[in-house]
Amino acid sequence: MKKGIGVLLIAGALLALVLLAACGSDSSASPQESAPATSSEPLSSAHSLTSASQASNSEAQGLSVSGEGRASAAPDVAVLGLGVSVKAASVGEANSQTQDAMSDLLDSLEDNGVQEKDIQTSQFSVYPEYDYRNNEQILTGYRVTHMLQVKVRDIDKAGEVIDDAVEAGGDLLQVQSISFTIDDTTALRSEARAEAVADAQSKAEELATLAGVSLGKPIYISESISTPYSQPYYDRGGVYAMEAEAVTEISTGELEVVVSVYMTYTIE
């Protein structure tokens, strides 16, 4: 009986060993099966490094500089902000007086050679005006204002145009602003552009010499242009006042065209 039990114990032990061997074989196979997934990580890293290298190599290599050129000339166009402003007891009366005064003003501008295309309405307003007494708002009338933007292309006549406008509009006339511009800046732009490119070229050559490299051809050029236009002078006081004998003198000065360029050169 004891011998039979011993045989059974030995057989059970052998079976356990066989089962353990089988489990060990399966577990050793798992890492091998997952190996391709593990090996993909180095491949991904290598791909990222290659992409970064390609991106770095694709960046533009060169020398970048900016240059500036200026050209100035006397303005040939005066831009006037003038019109009429009327206050009356009713809107209709104020508007009627405004239109009569504006008609006289337009006739004056035409007589001075100002063309219709150079006259543009810049403001037209109608609003009530009040006075305040003892914390009470009292209506005192209605104001109608009609303002024009007028280009005087014969700039030497700008003063005369203003004088005649004052005579035509009388006490109802307003001169709010005056500024100057240059009608055609093509030649000035070309002059300033040539100076700007020369300035950039000089800077690029100097930088290349200091860096010990040879300067190649420009591969990128951009420009920006500042259009000449004087800041308008505004008469904040409203009505333009002057004596009948006075003569308005206009000082035009000079205006400047500024061209800026940005250039990138190859390095050889």
C-alpha cells in the first residue's frame, strides 16, 4: 500500500514538472512576440531626428539687412478744410442760410480755378444748441454746418483762395484746416528707392567683410514707403477771422518720401 502511494506521489511530481516547463516555454515566447513593438521605438526616434535635421537644413541661410532712402520736394497741392456754419431759430432757416452761403463759396472756388472733382463734402451736421440757466436747459436755436475738403492744385494761389472764400462766406465761413501733399511722387519714390537699396548693399558688404565671408546675390527683397502728407493744421476756434485788407500768406515748406527696404543675401 505504501509502495503504491509512493508511485502516485512520484507521478504527481513528474506531472507538475511537465506543467511548469510548459508555462515557462509560453512566458519566454511573450517577450519575443512583443519585441517588434519594442524595436519600433528606436526607429521612431531616428525618424524624428532625421525630420529635425531636414527642417534645420531647409531654413534659409544668408545675411539680412535693412536700408533706408529719402527724397524731398516742395508740395504742389494744398488741401483746405473750409465751409459755412449757421445758427438760426429753426432748422429750415439755418439750412437755407447755409445753402446760400455755400453757393457763394462754391462760386468763389470756381472763379479761382478749383475743379469740381477737387471739392468734396467732408461734414454735414444739424443739431440743436442749448443754454443752461439756473439748472434749466433752454433751446437757443439750431446749427447747420457744411464743411468741404478742397484741393488747390495751383498751390501759389492757396492764400488767394482762402481770402476770396472769406469774402464770399463772410461771418458764416469756417476754415478748419490746411495741409499739403505732392500729387505725383513717382520720381521721388525712385530716387529714395535707389538710395535705400544702396544703403542696404553697403551694410551687407560691410557685414560680410567683418564676418569673413563672401556675399552672394540677394534672394529676398521687400519695401515699405512713407507717403508725403503734412499733418493738417486745425483751427479749433471755429470761425476764420481776418481783416479785409489782410493777405493770407501760406508757407509750404518741403515734404519727404521715405523708402525702407529689407534684403537677404546668400553667403558664398
